[in-house]
Amino acid sequence: SVNRWPASPADRASTDPATAAPLRDPTMSTATTPNTATKHVDIASDLVAKIYAQAVVEAADAAGCRREVLAELGTLARGVLPQVPEAAAVFASPKVPAEEKARIIDRLTAGRMTATTVNALHVLARHGRLGLLDAVVEAAERLADERDGRKQATFTTAVPLDSAEQARIVAETEQA
């Protein structure tokens, strides 16, 4: 006799006690509300991004240009690439050879970015990681903040605050 599993996970849950109660992480939601958007979390990509972020921050620190490098990478990841989805798709595509990506990087950055920034982009391209640029930048910014002793805070209020009240809360928090 051949054991056959039911075709769908729902059928399997109803017939197999080992899968009767699917496990869910309550912190991971796929639902969205009008004021929030769900962001996909890829743990492996986040780990890889942190590794490259550490290399970027260390190289920028060694060259004495961390602030410039992070600003340039941030502008590219959050300002330029979202406005040019074709370029973002090329950067993320494993089908586009690293040499072609290198030529695009050189054209985009010629005379506009520090050598450390350009080198970081080339390293990401050679290793097929340009598609992680935004995650690398976010991780690098967090790492730089940690090294500088800064912490990130999020405030939620019951009512909207005017700019003066926001500035007062930020100032009080920075002094704490």
C-alpha cells in the first residue's frame, strides 16, 4: 500500500494530526490597514546586508568619509533607484553580468560620488548583491548610529502633534 498525502495543506491539516495546527508567528502579519504597509522580511538577506554594511562602514571610517558614503548610498537607494525602476531591476537581476553593472555604476557615479562609495557599489555588483542596496544602506546607518552612541526611537501619540510640540519632544529625548 502507498501512503499518499492530501494534495493541499488544508486537506493535510484535517487528516494529519502533526499538521493540524499550523504554527504562525504572531509578529508577522500579511494584512495591511490603510495607515500601515507590510514589509517582507527575509532573514538571510538581512544577515547578508548586515555583513556588507559592516564592510561599508569600516571602509568609510578608514577613509574618513562615513557620512558622505552613507549619504551617497542612501540617495542612490532611496532617491535615484525608485525614480528609475529599470535601473533598480538591472541592479537586482542575476541575469545582468557584473561587468555590465560595473559600467552602469561608473556612468551613474562619474565625478558625483566618493571613491569609497563607488568601490562599495562595485563590490556589491561583483558579488551579485546590488539588489540588496537599500537593506545594506539601512543596516549601515543603524551600525553607524550604534558606533556613534545614537539610538532610534519611535513615538506614537493619540493625537497629531504640531511641529513645535514634535521639536520639544525630540529635544527632551535627545537630552535624556
